[in-house]
Amino acid sequence: MEAGTSEEVRRSWWVSVLFGLIGIVFGLVTLAKPFQALVAMAWAFGIVALADGIASLLALFDKRVAVPKALLLFYALASIAFGVIAVANPKATAGILFLMLSFWLIVAGVFRIVFAIRVRKEIVGEWLIALSGVLAIVLGILFLRNPATGLFATALWIGAGALVYGVAHVVAGLRLRKYQPKSD
């Protein structure tokens, strides 16, 4: 690392710690109140979609946009529509997104099984790909049969992941704080 870069990294240790603390708080809140956290996440997705949709509408007036204007307009309107629905009714949005996840797991599982069959002569261990497909199908069906339990489990995994992410960032930030560049 260059000398200037090393010093910048060391000086910004607190950013990593801050991200970590936010991750830890988010993880703990999600573990403590999983359903409310999922609704809040759906609402936040709505806000992001609204912002993205508005930014895309504004981009329509930029001559340097690389995508066709009609496609950009469609994307902007779809983003705004999703954003309005998610902000207006985040609980229903969380439920619908979860149902979409359930169906996607089933489709992805079938795809993995077909893929494993097609590559079985080309690779070793294709059975693991097929097994992941079977597990995805089973998980999708379980989610559809009992959405409340699936939502709860999903929230717990998100919370646990955020907790691990947060701790890792705090540790990394504290290590960066003590970082001393090697002198050559």
C-alpha cells in the first residue's frame, strides 16, 4: 500500500466501527422483533425504489444516458410504483416479496437439478448441485406451506448475518486503528 493510502485507511478506522455498530444494532433489533424488522425492511426498499425511480426520471433529460429512453422510463415508473406500494403498505409488501422468494426457490431448485444433470459428465461433485436444488425446492415448499414460520426464520437469518457483519466491521475497524504501515 502507498504511504498516503495507508494513513488514510488508518485514519478512517472509525467508519468501519460505525458501520459495525449499526450492523450490530440492526441485527439485535431484527432478532428481538423479526416481523417488525421485515416490515421495516420492506418500507426501506420502498424508499430506495422511490429514490431510484425519481433519479431515473431525472436521467431521462440527460443526453448521455446509455440505455434507451423508453426502457429508462419504464424502469423509472416501475420503481416509483413499487416504491409507493411498499411505503403505503409495507406489511403486504413483505408478504408478497416472501411469496416471490418461495416461488423463486422452487424455480431455482429445478434449474439446479437440470443443470446438475446436464454437467454430470463434465464435473465431479455434480450431486452437490442437485442436492442444493432439492433443498431449495423443499425450502420453497415449506415457505409456501407455512409463511409465518418462513418469514420468522428469514428474519432470524438476516439478524444473525447483520450481527456477524457488525462484529466483523468493529473488529476490522479496531485493527485499522492500530495499523502501522511497514517501513521498507
